[in-house]
Amino acid sequence: MGAISKRRLPASSLLVCLFLLGLGSAAPAAGAAPPLDAQGLPLWEPAVWRDFPIELTLPDGDALAALLVRVPIAAFQREDVRPAARTPFGRALLLRTRVTETEFAALEAAGYQPLRVADAERALQTAIEASWAEQIARGGADSRVGERGVYHTYAQLGQILLDTQTAHPAIALRGSIGQSVLGRELWTLTISDNVNGAEEVEPEVRISANMHGNEKIAMEMSLYLIDYLTANYGVAGHEDVTYLVDNYHLLFLPLHNPDGHVANTRTNANGVDLNRNYPVPDGSIGEDGTWTEEPETQAMKAWGFATNCVISQDGHSGAMVVNYPWDYTYTLAPDNNALIQLAEEYSYYNTPMWNGDFYHGITNGAQWYVTEGSLQDWAYNETGSLHVIVEFSDSYAPAASQLDTYWANNRESFMHWIKAARYGVNGRVTDAATGAPLAATVTAIGNAKSVHTDPDRGDYYKLLDTGSYSLRFEAPGYLTQTISGVSSTWGTPTVLDVALVDETTDAPVLPAVAARLEGNFPNPFNPTTTLRYRLAQEGRVDLDILDARGRHVCSLLAGTTQSAGVHELLWNGRDAAGAPLPSGLYQARLRAGGVEDGLKLLLLK
């Protein structure tokens, strides 16, 4: 919050504040110095409040923009605005923000009628500080790691992650990606079935939280998820947990802004909003107005480039919605359809979110409110990760007594969202001769956003909405392959492994109008097989499937113009009506340039 000072409040003043809010029994003794962590830094800094909350309904976004021009509000953020009514196309907006007395008077002078509302944020933050004071006073485990269902300090977070590694060394590993402005560690936790071994063929998923220090619930949701995964791995009745840990590589950064968390400020210790501090995809300066990147930003960027995350999210609060790219422009992202599916994969399983202020619990970032320099725009633009922002709560830090309920509402959302990293099309790209993994580029024709294989393992993951696609596979020194008719159904992974041929490999010289089916793999197959064919020149191509008696089953290509070279096409083992075919012998028939070629296919179920 821009209106919250980072200046430390004297303990005597804190005692008065706590007493006024009915929480005086939890305060430290008058005159007591704030408790310090092992680095000699304060565990928390009591907040000073110089503003208060208001509500104001506006007819549309233009009215909001006009208000902010006439009366600039220092504390205003995107999370402060939401639809006034839950409709797919509603435009009326509800503004809930914090203002100073001077700003309030300016709003009234400008003809607005802002409504003062109860200061829940102040009361809740004061209660959090009081609970920390009580834990310190009790000592022991409460002071060291806190309690379930309460908010945690930065020091407790570090200890919890270390204890998690100690208790589950085979699947959990604590690390750090760097330090904050004041030298606090940016703790991470990796969860996987092979955290200490060689890299595996599985998607990497990143979950970060608390870029804004006053939005505390996101860190707690990360800790709930970490505990749920590690405590239930290998436990009967929790096969879904075991599946995720065994088949995904999960990366957690529960506290992206530890200095802001301690001071209860939106910004870091340099007063910078970290979610406006990333490079904007169009090359412009973010809303922080400087090219300078904060230490926390630099650490996240290095981590992002060092990993190959398929999907990622950062957790916030102040609204209840999943926000997807772009933030900086109204132009839709190349993967807009898949991003909508990914966002709804989270919101659908969170009933309050799905039925909340935003239609289906999701929003395009720019359609909500344009912001520049966000982590999600950078992650999607520069690393290819399909990134979303999860806003957990209308309150920045809801009452600790509600944390278990928030976890219950978000548990299945987390589980299904992680699982979605394998949706669309995935597989491995290898050298056809040696089987070695390749550093390749995979493109869905018509989608400007390509993905890249992990060069160490050759695996790729391209999230796609339900439909039929042509995929192009390219690697330096290898012949490009294009595979048409690749079907994708959201919720079911389509696995497509591709072997690229070295461009120096001798290929037979074909007549000018020749076309040839070169084979299919696998064969026998169930239920899909990939047909490979070669065209000597560009032309119209027909590719049909016939049964053993020569009767037409379906057409894979019907007069489609294709370029010269090697092509591949996936057949799903279904007829023209989409019905699955029984086991048996089938024929592929290729016709191009006046030449016809055939190939036998064996479907075994």
C-alpha cells in the first residue's frame, strides 16, 4: 500500500493502536524493541496508517480514467476496481481504494460522493502483528514455525521450508534464488520425485507469491499446498498427489518480497512495486518509470531463464480472480484460447471465485486495467511460460480464522491447474539416427508463440485449446518436419514424439512429380499413428484411409496444397464421423502430382 509508511512505530504507540482495536492484550510490553531475526533484522514493522478505505461506483472504465486524472489517488491499484455486477459484458465498476483526508476532500470537491467504509485491512493487519507478538512470547515451536491457520513471519517461512526438506528429503529441497534489498533470502522449495538426481522428462511448474508485501494470503496458500503435497505423497487415497509429484517438477517461491512482507508495504524496501519492474514486451519502461531492475526482479529473471517452466503463476490478493496476459496491451496474446482454458482450470474448482465479481472468475489483464512491467507479461514474452496471476481474496489479508476455508476453496484449483501443464500436445524431439535429444523449436502453424524443447531431454509442451493443428518441428542442422491433423482435446494430453533427420543425410532423388508414403510409426498402433510422406514439389495432396476391402474410411487430406519435402500427419484411428475403429488392417492412400502410393496400417486394441 502506497499510504503505509515503512517507518517503525514506537511500541508505546503500537500499544495504543492495539487497545483501540480491541487487541491490546497481544501487544509487546511498552518500550520493548521490535523482535529481531537471526540476521539482526526486525521480524515485522508495525504499520502506520495515514489513509482509510472508500467505495465509489462508476459507470465504466472511461469514468474511472477521468476520475484518476482529476483526483490522483496515490494508493490506487488494479485490484481496487472490479465489475459492479457479475455479467459477461457488464461495464459498471466498483472502486474500493484507500485515500487520505486530502484526497477524500478533493473527490468531494470534484463532485464525487465517496463512501467511507470500515477499515478491515487495518484491523486485520493489527491482528496479525498481535498474533506474532503472542507467538514470540510463548516461545518454542510457536515462535520457531508458527501454527497452522495463522500468518507466518519471514523467519518462520525459512524454517518451515528447511523442516519440510528434513522431513521429506526424497521429494523436497530448499534453496534460494538470491536476496532482497535488505539481504533477506528469497527462499525456494522444489518438490519432485527426483529433486537430487538427473533432470527428468516432465514439465516444470512455478508457483510464486507475495510480490506485494501487504498481500499476505498468497504465501499462506503456498505453504498449505507444500504441506499437502509432501504429507500425502505415497499415501493411499491421495493418488492424485503422488501422480503430480512423480510426473511434474514443482518450483515454489512463497515470498517474492520479504522486505515488503515485514514492513506491510506493497513495494520492496526501495519503494518499488515489483509487479511494475519487469521489461515490457514492447520495449518500453514499466510503470515504475525506470530501467533499473530491483534485486528481487533480477533474481526472478535469472531463475526464469535457468528453468523451462511450461506454466507459472504468482499469487496476489485484493480481488478474487485469475488474470491472464496481456497486461500491457489490449491485443490478444497468441495463446489467448489456451490461456483462457488455463485460467478457468483454476477458477472452475474454486466456487466463490467462479461465482464472484468476474465472469467465470477470470479476466484478461488489460481488459481489467492496463498495467506495464508485470511479471506475467515478462514470463510469457521472454520464457514462453503460460503465466497467470491468481488473486485469492478481496481482502489483502483476510482473518487468520478464514485461512483453512480459503485453502479448502483453492486446493483442487491448485491440483487441476498444475495437471494442465501436460494438456495440449507434448512429447520428445530426437535425432532420427541416434535418438539423442534435440534443442528444437515447436510451432503450431498460425500461432506466433513457439515453444522450445528442453535441450537436455528433448521434451516439449505446447498448451492448445481443443481443435486440430499443424505442428512444425525445427532444429539447426536438421530437416524441418510439419505434422498436420494433430488433434488436441483440453483435459487430455496428446503425446507426439518426433524424430528429425539430419539435413546431411542422403535422401533418394525422386522424379519431379513423385510422391511417396515412407512409413508410419508406431505400427502396429493403438489408437494413433503418424504417417510420413515425401513430396518432390509443391502441389495438391489427397491422403485417405481405406479398410482392408478398399472401402473409404476417412480423408486426412483432401486437395490440400503442401510444399515439397518430408511431411508427417497424425491419424487418430477414427472414421469420418469420429467413431473409433476396431482392430484390423487398414490402408493409407496418397495421391499427388499424378502419382498414387499406398501403405498398410495395423490397428491392434
